[in-house]
Amino acid sequence: MQAGQLRTKIRIQKKIITGVGAHATTSWVDIGNTVDTDPPKIVHCEWLPLGGSETWVANSLQIVDAANVTIRFNVSVTSQCRLIKDGVIYEIIAPNDPDQRKQWLKFKAKAAVMG
């Protein structure tokens, strides 16, 4: 992998829960930021689309978009994070360090859009 292949811009966010019990609120903050009002943190990645699928669920069309993603290694990126690309929110699935050298992080990204 060469850095020149990291052409796609994305944002990776972590979940922040404040409050307790019924007063708990959830917000998403870009990794590297402390509050959701900080400016967006852009991450460059290699984005390889896997193709999508369409299914009917409860009389509604569900479209699934998926991709293989490679970014520079970041220990903060876990499967509890999410990513945003072109305004679409993707779930991060199974991030791993393929060669165990802490250079690159690879994972699958999946977005489901109900229509």
C-alpha cells in the first residue's frame, strides 16, 4: 500500500454518552475531537466498493452499500465507531491490522438505506 492510494475523504466518529439512566444522551464526535462542535477531522482512505444489494423488508426497499476500506493505523478505530462518506453513515466491521506492523488498518464498511 502506498500513501498515494488514500484518495477518498471520510470522517470516523466515536460514540459519546453523557448523563445517566433516562437522562443519558448519545452524540457522535470525530476521532481526534473532544466535542461535536469541533471542526470535522478528515481521514484519507482507500475505498474499494464491494457492490450493493437490494432486498424487500416489511414492504420497504432496503439498499445495502458496502466497501473495503484501508486507512493509516489508528488504535482509536474500533467496531463501535462509524464512518461518514459523502453524507452517508457506514458501520465499521472487523477492523484489523493485517500485517501486525501498525502501519495500516483494514475493515469493511456497510451502510443500509431504507427506502
